[in-house]
Amino acid sequence: MFSNKEKGPSGPKPDSGKPEPLSTNLGVNIKMLTAKLGESSDFVIRALRSDAMPGVEMVIAYIKGIVEEDAIHQNVINPVMGWSAPPGKSSWIETLRQRVITTGSTKQVSMQEEAVNALLDGQCLILTNGFREAIAADTSGGEQRSVAEPNTQTVIRGPQYSFTENIATNIGLLRRIVRSADFRLRSYTVGRKTRTTVGLVYMNNITDLHVVKEVEERIQAIDIDGILESNYIEEFISDQTYTPFPTMMNTERPDTAATYLLDGQMIILVDGTPFALAGPVTFFHFFRSAEDNYQRFDISTFLRLLRYGAFLVSMLLPSLFIAITTFHQEMLPTPLLISLASQREGIPFPALVEALLMELTFEVLREAGVRMPRAVGPAISIVGALVLGQSAVQAGLVSPAMVIVVSFTAISNFVTPQMSMASASRLIRFTLMLLAGMLGIFGIMAGMLFLIIHMTGLRSFGVPYMAPFAPVKRETWLDMLIRLPWWARVFRLVAVSSVNPRRQRGHRPRHQKE
Amino acid sequence: MRCGGNRLACCAMLVVLMSAIITGCSGRTELNEISIVSASGIDWKDGKWIVSYQLVLPQAISSHGMGGGASGAAPINVFSTSGDSIRGAISKSSYEMSRRLYFSQNQIVVVSERAAKHGLTSLFDAYLRNPDSRETVNIFLTKHSARDILEHLIPLEEIPGAAIARMIVNEENNGSTLPNMTVYRALLELLGPTKSSGIPSLEISGTDPLDSTQKTAKTYSSSKIKLAELGLLQDDKMVGWLTRDQSYGVMWVRGQIKQSTVWFTCDDNHPGEKAVMKVHHMKTKRKAVKDGDNWKLDVRIKARGTLLEYPCEADLSKPASIAALERRAADKIALMANSGFKAVQEQKADIIGLGVAVRLQYPRQWDAIMKRWNEQIFPEAKIDTKVDVVIERTGMSTDSFRKMQKKAGGS
């Protein structure tokens, strides 16, 4: 089912060596399997004997917990036990596979390693004495979480379900939305120890196949012992590591993933995590929320513009505050300056230190809020809000204006729909604050210039990060910046989708008057 | 991170480090290291410049909710330094100040009459030369010492400097008697063809200046700061004063009326009863006309307004009576404009703009007469004022109160 592509450089590879075939002797095979699996107690070997097939020595082997035992009983054990083996041993295996065992997929294995991997994938193995070939029937299953509401990317209006940890379920969810024959899935097994299934989904006539090929090669080149989350893949295959900006998006929403697919992006699903990756992306993709598509276009446009603003605020506000109050006091209206000056009276620290102190405090609070056990939540909010906010002001350690600036910055940061982009602005903020404290607005501008140059140079699977603005792509820039009415959204967003750039004809509905 | 592995990251680190080392945060000034000057005053006494500063005390101003604070303290503090030059005097402020004086938020500069008569070259030069002295500062003259004006509190307001700046803006928008002069506009006029400018002045009315917050505890103020007359500057020196009425006429001729109220007699039989019109739109066209050796200023004023008061008895529903009313208003405006023109002529400082018009229309002749303009030619010039007034609305009633009463009595 899944091709095993482990062909990294000649590193340490414990289970390597020449592929050895299974033995024809059932006893030898059983011993070999038990030894390879280290005599684990969840490894089950059951002999299959019945009056219907006298003289046939057959065992079924599987690992408990990762198989669906009901399925084994009904689809494998029952039919095999009731089977009367025809004479003429030679066709037994074929007959068993094709006529007797009623699981969805079966395959024939003849190598030791293959057999072990089949067991570890949750298949059950039927070994017959006298045959080198074993049958692996797909009975994988076991306990898993059911499809639930999304936790991190919630919408008010729109589908209310999210991916789960099971890749097969996730692919199913995605396929159920995009019921097209152009839906393509490529699967890879990545990770020497975890042998995690990674699925690459794209649309045949929309996604640029050169990019698909490139991504495929990058995934296959990954050499790691374990993949536990999609970020492992993201860091391996993204174009650049040393950048604060993410060059891939992630989503836990099947509908969002479907949107990306239709825009010509690829979706990478990783077994064991509900977060799917999407790429290629541009900077502006990170400010699109799933809900933009489900709300009226006017409010969506407003909210999207608000998000750009909030992103700038969360990146720039503290540094601008520092720069203006310590270098460019002439920029402020007199009453505001006097109000700020009166708040600063008696504050022992320079504005830069004050801001850094508060920002770091907030980062600590935020991290604590994420890490702490749920039960101690109220304690943190009391300490955070009362002790640190109010008391710090009353004690004269920080000025109230700074508390407002830091709070607003923090809240603005949560507006960005993609956490990875929000984190980028968090990191950049500190650098800009230092620059502002040293050089004022000149420093901020220098930093921003540096950022813009850097961003213009970024690529996500070959797509310029600042597209469709640098380089200019006139067809999509309005749709990228604001949300057009659906009938006007003619072009697919991503620059790579040159294969099939038009989404629809793009006519205004006939019944609507000018 | 392996350096060299990524040039970008290294560059970023280098930039941050370099800016930290090179600048050393030295250009930084925290807000509690500056003292904000809200108004400054220039005096000239015994051959020295005396510069006064009105410093804002932020704690005293926004002590609301800041845990007590010094309530009852004056929101400002005034002190002076003297020296041979203006900037020299300012630099002496460090003898007595713990903080750097911060002039960028300065709202007004008050120049005493004596200093203005001495000449303001060094003040204007300081404004043109230094980036922290903003030319958008309002400039005022005063017959008192400049320091007295700065020491005076203004009821309702926390920062007197800012309040005076708003006072002249308010006057410009609602009365238009005196021009709102910033240093920039004064410089523009003084560097223009006629080298004259008019600058409003401030006066303290009352004998007991309001210089302590204790005095503001009462329901009335013992004294007030008021906008007074218009001081005329010629070259860099003050040459004389125009009264408020004269200044108002000049404003009509210069077309600087934004909104104003004009009153005029509406019935010759009752000269004491005035109709009042609010002018909310006006336009002036000025043209210089050569009249032999003399020059004539052709002024065409168009004004539109609303009737605010009408005590007379004409039937305002008839267009003819409105037209008559408009004529009376026009006559009044022309009268004021002419008297303003005459007053300026007497002071020999052409702030009217006749010289500017001559220069634009007759550039060759201007070169010849430029030198003699203010002294000889301008005082001989004539004015021809034609005013066209449109009363657009008569307010919410047509008949005057008196007429209505008569009607009621008759029925």
C-alpha cells in the first residue's frame, strides 16, 4: 500500500542488510517474527486449524492495539476456518487472498522485513506452512479520536469539523469536499523509526506539476528517525530556514485545505497530527481567514484590512512608542505629550527598558497561559492582570501608557489568523524595539527596509513571497488584498497556478442590476 | 547558529550590534529629561535680550487619577534668562534648570513692544536657522513685558500658552478682527515685496494679574488676557498700532474674513437700531491701477451671509427690502475697509497688499518705486472699494418682532 522509500545516505541503519526472504517452514517464520519484535507481549500468534482443512498448518499473526480485532475475526479468521482447502497446494495462497479473506485490501509478502513492517502497520499476517509467501490483510484500526470541532481555527459561520490524527480519515474528509477526479494523493513513508505516512494532495489540472515533483523530491529526501507533527516536514521542505516568516501555512480545517487546493496549492497531510500543511504561499495568504469566504464580502474586506493593520501594530507599536517618546517628542500633540510626560515622572527606567520589561512579562504570561494545567488558570490571570498590570503602575515601575501600548500590541497579535505569522511579528517586534531605542524612527525605518528586502527575496516553492505585488500580477492583487464578491473572483490566487488560472467565467449574475 | 552559514542573519546581528555600539543610545531623551516650553517671551531691556519661558509642569496638569499628586500647584512655571543674544540667553537656562528646555512644543512667542521697536532680526533668524524652533508658532506683540503675559493664568485652561494659541484661532474663525499670525506667515510677509506685516497683540486687562491658582478659585477673574490691537512691523521693527476696528477693515480688504458679524443701521429714522448680519462667506479681489503718478487699489468684495437680528419694519418677504438691506450692509463694509486702508497708510507700512499687487501687475515700475514705496508712494495711494453683499437667509422668521407686535395690536 505505501511504498517504503528509505534510501538515505549510508548512515547507521540497524534494520538494514540484505532483504531476506521468508522461510517455507512455518516454525522458522514464527520464531523469526517473535525475535524481530523482541518477544513483545502484544504480539499475537494464533493457529488456524479446522476440520475443513485437515493437514493445513496455518497461523494468523498481528499486533494487538493497532488492529481492529472484530475485522480480523469476521473477515479473516471466520472465512479461513470455514474454507475447505482444495487439493493442489500450488494455488492456495492465491485462492485465500482473492476468494476467502474478505478485508478490503490484501497483499502478498515474501520478505522478512516486509512482513514485519506489515505487522507494524496494523495488518494481520497469515502464514502457511510450506509456503514462502504470506498474506497481509489490512485490518489496521484501533482506538482513535473522532472528528471534532476545530480548536485553533474557529469560525462563527462555516463547517464545524476539523482534521483528526488519522491520515486516512483526513484524506476522506478532504475528498468528501473536493469530489473531483482531479484530486490526487501521493503517499510516502517518512521516518526510520516512526515510518509515518505523509500524504501529498494536489489537484491534477490546477497545481503546477513541476512544483509537485519538487515537493515530492524534497519529501523523499527527508532523513529523520521520527515525524511526530507536520512541522517536522515543514522545516525540512520549506525553502528557507533562517527567516522569521513562515513559508508554509498550516490548517486543521478541511474546508480551508480545500480552498487551498482549489487555489492551486498543495496540501501535505501527516499521520498523527490534525494540522495539514499548505504551500506554496505568499505573505498575504496569512491574513486570509476561512471565515472571509463565508461572510459577506464587505465585512470580510473590512476585517482583512483590519488584520493587516493589526499585524503592523503588533510589529511596530511598541517600537514607534519608544522612538516617538524618546527621540521625536515634537511629533506628538502638546496635550498628549504632557499627559505622557506626567505619566513618566518618577519612572526609573528608560522607555526602552520599560517596554522590554513589559513585553517580556507579557510573553512569560502568555507562555504560562499555554503551558499551565487548566486547573491553575484563574491564578495566572489574577497574578497577570492585577499584580503585574495594575500594581506595576501603582508602584511607579512602568507608566500606564506603556501598559496600554503593550496590551494593545498583544491583542493585535491575536488577530492574525495564522499563528506562525503572528509569531513572526512577535520576534520582529523585539528587534525593532531595540533599533527604535537606539536610533529612533530612523532605526525603525532601517529595520523595516531590511525586512522588506528580505521578504521580497523569500520564495515558497519558487513562488515569490510578496506576489502578487512584487512581482506584480495584476489579475489577482485585488482579490489578494481585499475580498471580492464571489462572482468576481475569477483567478486562482497562487502564482504557480498558471496551469488553469481561471476559477470561473467571472460574470456578474444576470439578475443583478448595475 | 553557525555564522557564515547564513549571511542574512549575520548582517542583521551586525546591524543591531553596530547601532548599539555606535549610537550608544546617546541621541535618546526620555520624557522626564525634558521640560516642555509652552510659551516663550522676548523682552529688550538695558541693551540685553531677556527671554522668558513658560514651562509646563505635567504632574500638576494631569494629576487626575495619578494618586494624589500636587493639586493646587500652578500648572506652569515661568522664568527668564538674559543675554546679548536670544540663543545666548537661552543657553544660560542651564544655570538654573535640571532639564533641557524643549522648544518644539512651543505654542506662542510673545514679543514686547520695546523688543519689537528695537528690531527682531535675531529672533527671526533664530527661527529660520534652528530645527527645534518651529515657524508654526503663533507670534504676538504686547505693550506689557512679555514675561507678564506668560505668568498670567487663563481660566478653564491648563496651559496658558496653548490657550492663547487657540484664542487667536477662535478669533480668526468667528470674529476675524485680527489675523492669526504664525512666525512663518510673519516671515513670509516681511520677506515679501512690501516688507511689512501686522501682528496681533495681547493685553492684560485688570490690575490684579491672575498669577496664582488661588486666584482662580473665585467665580470671576480679577484680570484677563485679551487680544488687543494690531502691531505693524516694517522691516524688522515695529512702527505703530492699529485699533481693532481698523484692523477689521484691513481684514476685509485683505480678504481674510472667515466668519464675522457685521451690524449696520437699517432705518435712517432710528439710527440706534442695528441690523446684524453674519458673514460666512466672502471673497476679495484686489487690483492695482495706475492713476497718473499715483496708484489706486481696486477692491471688489463679495460677501454672503445670514441675517441675525432685524429690529426694523420693512417687509422682508419682498426682494426689494432685502436688496436695500444688502446695500446698507455693503456701505458699512466699504466704510470699514476704507478706514482700515487709511489707517495703514498713516503708519506707512503696506500690509494691505497694494505693493504686492503692483509688483505682480507692473513688475518694471515696481523695481523703480520699490525703495520709496512705503515711505512716499503708498501713503498717497487711493482706494476704490466696491462691496456686493448677498443676504442668503433671513433666519427662521421674516417679520421683525416689532412688526409682528404691531400686527397683533391691529387685529
